[in-house]
Amino acid sequence: MIPEKWDMAADIVVVGFGAAGVAAAVTAFELGAEVLILEKAPEGQEGGNTRVAGQGYLNTSSAESAATYLKALCGPYTVPDEMVRVWAEEMCLNNDWLRSLGCDPQEHQHQPVGIEFPDLPGADCVHKFHDGPTYGYSHTWNRFESLVKERPIKVCYETPGRELIQDGASGEILGVRAQQGGNAIFVKARKAVVLTCGGFENNQEMIRNYLSGVPYCYTSGSPYNEGDGISMALAVGAKLWHMNNFAGPSMALKVPEFPTTFSMQALHFAKSVPGGMIVVGPDGRRFADEKFKTRHGKVPANGTWQALSTPCPMYMLFDQKLMTSGPLYDKTPSHGWTQIIERYDWSEDNSAELRQGWIKTADTLAGLAQSIGLDPEQLRLTVDRWNIQAEAGVDDDFHRALMLTPFDEGPYYAIEMSPSMLNTQGGPQRNEKARVLRPDGAAIPRLYSAGELGSIYSHLYQGTGNIGECLVFGRISARNAVNETPWS
Ligand SMILES: Cc1cc2nc3c(=O)[nH]c(=O)nc-3n(C[C@H](O)[C@H](O)[C@H](O)COP(=O)(O)OP(=O)(O)OC[C@H]3O[C@@H](n4cnc5c(N)ncnc54)[C@H](O)[C@@H]3O)c2cc1C
């Protein structure tokens, strides 16, 4: 339905104010377009996953190597050569673009550790950057956000896009029906709409239908990313790609009081904490090396990489030594929605979380097993076997190398672990011009996309590649969108 009256209008309407939205909006503005951003979150919570990310972005050193590396990352889940080419060429230009806007790209100091798959061809193209001298808490996002705020680009907060308005005859996208304070508003896009509203990390129905191996999964990023861009694009005839790929799973605590997950220090590969700790599945047995540094959720399997197995419900079991060693959760606001936005103040001695029932305890293993619904005999066998292996310093079952500590005598503790993720990669498929495609391969007129909503990553993922790609396709989408002739 085309509305009789439009409430707002701009040349380019950008839906979603994260890194991809910034790159699209700023590029379009610099090319002379009037730009309007619709953002679902209230002011202060905009920025999506970008706001709470580790703040690194990719700038590759050679287009040729970058193309080789991306192809190797995709493996059998191939993407069109033309997409690889534009991604690779543009990925080398992120720093040039940011510098041209007054930003301050700084290379991460821990190179070459940040190369996620060093054995793959072309991997030496990886160079990770952040903005400004301090690496960490929201610094890059702050700079990105200021690029929008220092320009006359209107941002409508608490105004989620709900539906794309499409000309029934031509298929052209003419604008967006959004919601503001409970009312529908109609926003005209004279030239084009760019969808940059992130993934479906907080949409359990989509997770169940699209992500394999996880009956449910919770986000450590923005709870506002509920797959709206996927619903909107499907409704105007888009096709989807990479829906089963995601940066996860990991194992984390999810409680009903908060929308996002809490990561446990004892499970972090780089954190050494005292005491016995293992994770078991519903059969009371271990199923993985709990301290393995996954490659964004992927683990090696038979010469290839597969998503970490997460038999739900999972329980992290631990002893009194770990319980009394300090907070089980690292509340330092370095990354993650719970740390940066919720600022949950976890108690120093874990007592508040014990009282809240987030941590279960019992004097004996049998008592703990009963309280969490596991078979007491199997749990005893599992812990006995772990203790023998830990004392010998060899985990024959899963080859864990870190924190091989036997359990103390009781009391014992358990925390239910849920699959958690950083972000999804799937969404409407776009082409090398960032135009959203229909199932027959034709582009939907005047509809573009960028960012993790329909990302190029189909299989393996190189850390910092998501924000790098936001900048890449944000720019590409805007360059093409501003060349559209206004439809009025
Ligand atoms: C904890 C964490 C750490 C990470 N670290 C890194 C890292 O260091 N480097 C890296 O490259 N990647 C990292 N990632 C992944 C990366 O942050 C994201 O993939 C990337 O930032 C996505 O950017 P985007 O612009 O596509 O979406 P987002 O940044 O998620 O922005 C989407 C925006 O759209 C808004 N929105 C949603 N629905 C609507 C709607 N209907 N209408 C209007 N607005 C809407 C959201 O509120 C949000 O503001 C991390 C992710 C997490 C969670």
C-alpha cells in the first residue's frame, strides 16, 4: 500500500544505526544526498553489535591475498567471484576512507596472533585496526557515531522499520513504514532504502529455524537485533543466504532477568583460575575441551571445521576453590552488551548470584546432580574420571591442556550454560553493488543492504571481518544508491 501522505522524506533512508548504517549514511551524505537514519533502539543504546564489539575492524594489505583468503574461508560454501573481488578490493581501503574523514586508524599490537586461520592461503593479508590510541571499550564505535552526529544527518531513535513500501507494478522500494510511539509513520525514500539493521541474534524462532545444532541461542550483543531486516526483505521478495552461519556458539550464562549473556571467566582460554571445573551435557558426561579457543565457535573436526557441539542443557560444574577465587564473571566493560550497557555488578564473592539461584550448590555431588536433574551415578563417574586424568595431567578424552585441576571435596556448584553467540551472518543476499536480490537473481529496485544482515561470510570467519565488511558494503551501497534517479 502506498500511503497518501508521507510523514518524512529523504533521498536515502538507512534502516539501522550500527557500523554499516554509519558507512552508508556518511558516504551518501558526502556524495550530496539527504540522508535519514531510522533506529529501533532509544538514544544511548543505538549502535547495535558495533557499539559493544571488541572494536576491531579489518583492513587487508593486498586485494589479491584478501581474495584468496576469503575464498579459503568460504571453502565449499562458495560465494560469487565478483563478490569476492569487490570485498577484497574495498577491504584494503577502509583505513584510507576513515583517515579521509579525520579518523585515526591504529593497528592492533598483537599481530600476527589475530590471524584466525594462519594456515589458509592469503592469511597474511589480515591487519586489524581500531580507532585512536586506546584499544577497547567502545572507542571505534564512538568515532563512527561522531561521523554521523557531526553531519546534518537526521536520526530517528525508537523508530523501528517495520515494512518496506513497494510499488506493486514495478517492484521498486519507495520507502519504509516505521513505528514511532505506537503509531505507524511513512518515510519516503526518494532514491533508495539501505537495510543495515543487523542480524537475528535475539529472535529465537529464526534461530531454531535457521541455525543448526542449537535449540536456542542467546546473544552477547544488541538485543534489538531481532531479524527485522530479514522479515522486511522476505516480504518484498528477497532471497536469503548464509542463514546457518554465525559467530558462535560459545557457552555462557543466560538468566531471565537480562536479555543478553554472561561469559564465565573459567571457560575463557586465556584466563587461568584455580579449582576444578568441567562442563557436562544432559547425560552427565563431558563433551568437549572446555578451555579450547574456538575460531568464533568453530572447532577442528576430521581435517575440517565444525560448529562446537552444545548438548543442551549444559552445566558448568565446579568446586569450592573456584567459587571462592573471585567473581566468576568479568564485569570489566571491554565488550558485550551485559558489560557495557547493562553494567551488571556481579558480586565479588559470587554470593548474590548464589542467592538469586543463578548458581546451584550442594554438599555432595549426588545432591548437586539431583538439584539440576542429572543422573547422580553418571555424574560421580564423570568427576572421578576427570580427577584421575587431571592428577595425571592428561585429558585422554578431549585433550584439554589448561586448568587440569581435580575437584576438591564438596561443596560443589553448578551453573547452567546456554549456547551464546556474537552475531549471525545470514540475511538477504546482495550483489557486488550491494543490491538485494530476488530468487531469480534480479535486483529488487531501490533496495540495498550492508553489514551482518546478509554478510559475505558463508562458513569460516576472520575476526574483525564483520565491522570491516560493514564499512565495505556500507560505502558500496551508498555509492550506488545515490546514483538512482528520484522516483517522484
Ligand atoms: C561482543 C561482540 C564482540 C564483537 N567484536 C567484533 C570485533 O571486534 N570486530 C568485528 O569486526 N566484529 C565484531 N563483532 C561482530 C560485529 O560487532 C557485528 O557483526 C557488526 O558490528 C554488525 O554491524 P551492523 O552495522 O551490521 O549491525 P549492528 O551494529 O548490530 O547495528 C544494527 C542496528 O540496527 C538497529 N535495528 C535493528 N532492527 C531495526 C529496525 N527494525 N529498524 C531500525 N533499526 C533497527 C539496531 O538497534 C542496531 O542499532 C562482535 C560482536 C559482539 C556481539
